[in-house]
Amino acid sequence: MPASPSTARAINDRSALELLQREGPLTAGQLKQLTGLSRPTVADLVDRLTAAGLIAVVGEAGEQRRGPNAKLYGIVADRAHLAALDVRTEGVAVVVADLLGRALAEASLPIDAASGTGAAVEQAVAFVERVVKEAGADRLHTVGIGAPGLIDPASGELRDSVSLPEWHRRLVAALQERLPEARVSVENETNLAALAEQRDGAAHDRDTFVLLWLGHGTGAAVVLDGVLRRGASGGTGEIGFLPVPGTSNVPSATDCGGGFHSLAGSAAVVELAEEHGLGVPETGSEPTAAAVVRHAVAGLPDAERAGRFLDAFADRLAIGVASVAAVLDPGCVVLGGEVGQAGGARLAARVGERVRRMSPLPTEVRAGALGGGAVLRGALLTARDRAQDDLFAPR
């Protein structure tokens, strides 16, 4: 059954907008060539999208060309403003961007949870409002939030967890109250990091892979056949609770101590480095575990001791990677987060070598490209996609 005229127009408009978002400004002739539509159809859709305020003339193509055929059309970037948040136990990072995802303002702030939940929430919300103002945005269309913990697949809300500060859950509701016109959503931080690594990072050529998050804690995100898998309760990837050899006990329902977290979490990495005679370097803003691994990769302070530490750390990581491979057979595991990025290709190669000995399933191990910034990047990509889904939808 052929599409109705209105449906066909909506499909054509969306196709043109996606091309402009991906390729940048185009002439009507270029839109005709890339979409395969007729000249009159392209002229009509350009008129519609211009009247709707979604595209505008942004220049002309070619130094010698003038006239209607030379006009370059681009998406009106300030048609909507977006915000992305990376909510950590100790603070919040925020970026405000336009509809094309170009950052207009970005900042981070430590949050003092000891002052009480209400005060912490107010501090975080006021900070977001300040960054929005600095960006020159009158209002926000969409807010994407990345946070640790489980997201309820039915409600889309951050679930209660004894290991996370209460202000995390309260923050989402407070932002929605203070920004009533914005669409506010929250997603697990590791899931967002995986989306970012797939779009812009180490997994750009993979539609099936697992991101192993290595930061303050551990986590995993599972992407199968291009779809992020969350599980029945939203808990896919809670690898910190995975029972593993090499620990003194087993994890419980409320404590991942004794699980994979005890081998690969930040405190465990620092302790392992000290066992191998490596000092803890001054880190500045970099997480301590990431600084330790970065120095070891550089052979500091002693190449032999650093190499032994990296071997021991790779032994630990290989246990988690091989477990993931045995269950999911993803073909590729990305070592993400600040620690994964700090380890780079040298750590990834060590882990990959061990996994090949442990598993019959071919599993490529790659270093993450985006590090800790992947969460904020993933939150921004998600916010942009949702805003475009709304604004580009047929009216």
C-alpha cells in the first residue's frame, strides 16, 4: 500500500533533516542528489522546513556562483538547547549545547553530600541553571543525565540503592520541577559511555560489543546487534557483583565486595600498584587509579616493576573479560573509563593475550578512546537524538 501524501512528505522531510545534521549545510541540488527526490519535491520540502524554523539559508556554495541554486541550507542550531549531566558520587559535570550538539558552555562542580540531601540537590540544580545562563540559552528543550546505579526499565527512573547518595535520585525530580518545559531523562552512566564509544570512539565499527567500565568502580554495558540491552530489571552489566577467584569472600545483594569490583575497582588498582612497589603519583584532576596505570604504561617509576604491575592487572581484567565472552560472545570488549583510557593499547594487548588463552571464543580487546568523558558525551548524544526526534517529527 503506497504511503499517503502527508506520510511521504514527513518521510522526505526527516530524510533531509538527517542529511543536514550529518553532512552539514547543503544546496537544494545536493539534497536532490543525496535523497533521490525530484527537484519540485525538494523545493517543497525546503519551503516547509524553512517555514517551520528548522532550516535557514546559511551561505552560498562556490565563489563564482550566485542565485537561488547556490543557497546553502543548514539546520537552525539554536532552535533548541540541550543539557547533558554526568552525575558522580562526588560531583556533577554539565555541558549545554545547541541542536547540532555544539557545546556552548561546560563546567563541573564538586557536591558536598555531607551538607544533607536537600542542600546537595539545591547546589546541583543551581549549578545547572548557572551553566545554562552562561550558555545564553533561554530554556532547555532536553536534558540527558548519566548516573551510576540501575535504571528501572518500566519507569525510566533511577532505582533506590544503598551504595549511592540519595541526592542522585532527588536531582532528577528537582531538575524537572525547575525546568518544567524540558524533557528530562536519566540513563546508567556505563550505558551512555558505550553509546558514545560506538558513535565517536573505539567501537565505531561494531554493532555488537561490551564496554567494560574501569573508573572509580566497575561496570559493563552490552550492545547486541546495535541495541543497548538493559535486562529485565535494568541490571545488565553489573559486573562488579560477578563472583570471581582471587577475592576473600563473595558479594552480597547489597555489597559488591568480593566480586569483580574487588579486583578492578579504583581502590584495588591502587593497592595492587603498592604491592608491586609503585608509588601513588600526584593526580590533579585525574582519578588516582588512572594516574597509577598511566605512569605504569610509561614505565614509571621503574620499567620492570611497572611491567609486573600491568601483567598482574591484566590477569585480573582478563577474568572479567573472559566471563563476559563466555556468556555473550560479543567479539569485542572495550576497556572504557579513565583507567581503560590510561592503560591504552598496551594494557588492552595484555588483556587480549590472556583472554585468548582462557577462552575459545575470539574476543578483540580494545582501549576506550573517550575515557571518563564518554558519559557526558553519551548523555549529550542521547539528548540531541531525543530533541531531534521531537522537532523533526511530522506535525
